Amino acid sequence: MKCVTCKHGQTQPGLVTVTLERDESIVIIKKVPAEVCDNCGEYYLSNDITAQVLQRAEVAIDNGAEVEIIRYAA
């Protein structure tokens, strides 16, 4: 697909690091499957992947994590 951000690049399947922050907690999830723009690097997650990433972040925050680094595993 054409990149919505830069409007020049095309997206390709790849892996990205997603960083989420809420209040005093930071959750980093590495190696998340995404569509990545070959021009600007912007990434797009599918609805299913987004739901999984948010659920894992919620668990980490509920467990009291200030900083949590997680490797994504399908």
C-alpha cells in the first residue's frame, strides 16, 4: 500500500519496535509484525496485531511495570 504519511513510499512486511507510554509506565514491544514504509519508515499494524500489542501492554501496566520490554511472539 502507499504510505499515508509521506505519500511517496510503498509499505513492505517487516518487524518494528512499538513503544507505548501511560502515566509513569513505558512498555516496549520488540519484533512486532507490521507494514513498513520503504521511504520514511512509518509503520502500520493490522487490527489483530494492534489488539494483541495493547493487551500485552495492559497486562504489563496492571502488573505495576514502570519499564517493561517484551519480545512479540505470535
